[in-house]
Amino acid sequence: IMTTRCSIVGSVGLDGLRIKVETTKPEDSTVLKKLGPLGEAINSSGPPFPSGEALERVVPGSSEVVMMTTYCDEGLRISRNDDMMDEVYVWRRRSFGSDFEI
């Protein structure tokens, strides 16, 4: 599973969030699981890739996207990229506050 961490930088209308990509990291890698304890150590201590910074170096502004919410309750949010509505993203709230996981 590739997990991308983002921060919310603003809102768009009633159901849109502007988010900024920060980092990307493989989590629960099936390849690393085959390595046993060594794989677990690599998975837990490996630094995330600064994907937001890399996107900005290629095309300034490309690390920000607008996500339009199509469903939301207290623990789950389903959103679509405003530019590509056929792609669906599910957010799971880890806790109430500012921490989100996409």
C-alpha cells in the first residue's frame, strides 16, 4: 500500500478541500513482509519520499489538488479529484483533530 500524506490548505465552495501533497511511503509492503523482522525494521524506519517537493520542482503548483467530497460522516470521507472525477479517494479519520489519513 502506498500512503500519501497531505495537509489541508483551504476550502473550495461547500464540499471541496484544497490539499497539498507532502510525502509518500510504502506501508505494509508484501515484499518487505517476506523478509520477516528485517522487512519490518525497514518498513518502520524508512523515511518517506518528499513527493510534494518533487512535484513542485517539476511543475510549480502541481502538489496541490482540489478534492470534492461526495460522502462524509464522522469517521469516513469519500472524495474525488476535481480534475479527474473517475478516481475515488477514501479518507479514514484516525482521531478527531487535525490528523487525516488518505
